[in-house]
Amino acid sequence: VASGSADATIKLWDVQTGECLKTLQPERPYERMNITNATGLTQAQKATLKALGAIETPA
């Protein structure tokens, strides 16, 4: 059985034992990329990059 979660992971379970066999995580190609001083990005583009793992530090 497979289950999905709000953290974007998918877990594969053994039906008989209830044991989690594997956890699948999506690639996050922009993980920890700092976009604080990036110019030319719209708010929508920044939101998308953040959803993919980018960070923006407060001023």
C-alpha cells in the first residue's frame, strides 16, 4: 500500500506487518538556494522557488 503526505513524501507499506518499507521524496533542486537579493523575479516566481526549496531571509 502507498500513502501520501502533506510534506510531499510517499510511503510504501507492508500490508501484513504495517512496516514502512520505503519513503520516497521528491527532488528539490533549489534546496537552500538563497534568493534574497535576486532581481527580476516576480512574487509568483519567488513563491515557486520557495516551494522548491529556495530560501529568502528577511531584511
